[in-house]
Amino acid sequence: MSNSVKHQKNFMALPLNLLASTLAQFLNIYMLILFVRILLSWFPTINWYDPPFSILSQLTDPYLNLFRSFIPPLGGIDFSAIIAIFALQFGSQLIIALLGSMQQVF
């Protein structure tokens, strides 16, 4: 393989590496925010309309509501949050694996 072909492959792999690492970091940060939101939900005295809790609620509720719409609470426990974290973890691993396989093509 010539040097120009190797250089071209490295040049094409760089944006995919950047995209994969940025996406992985974003998903890790969002999972951390989601985990904090779930932990804080165990404290009934928290007012979700007061800052900084309102920001946390605005960031996480749209995603959690996707799962709450078809997974009702059982015995007062919201299992939709656990499923939401598993789905986010699975999705992040899938996207990173797909980007990794695309990188091998280039």
C-alpha cells in the first residue's frame, strides 16, 4: 500500500474517531445526569420547579417520558428509569460499534 493511500485512510479515520469519542462522552455525561435525576427522585421534598432541579428535570424528563408512556410504575417503583438507562447504554454501545466498523472501511 502506498503512502498516499495510507495517508488518505488516516485522514478519513480521524473524523470518525472524533465523532465516536464525542458521542461517547456526550452519552456518558447524559447517563450521569440521568443517574443523578433518578437518585434525587428518592427524596420527596425536592421541588422539581426550583433551580437547579428544574434544569435537571428539563434535561431528563423528555427521555424518561418515552419509557413512562408504556411502562407503568409497579408498586410505586418506576422501572421505566432503569429501562431508560439500559436502552441508553445499549444505544451508545451500538452507535460506537457501528462507527468503529465504518472506520475499518476507511
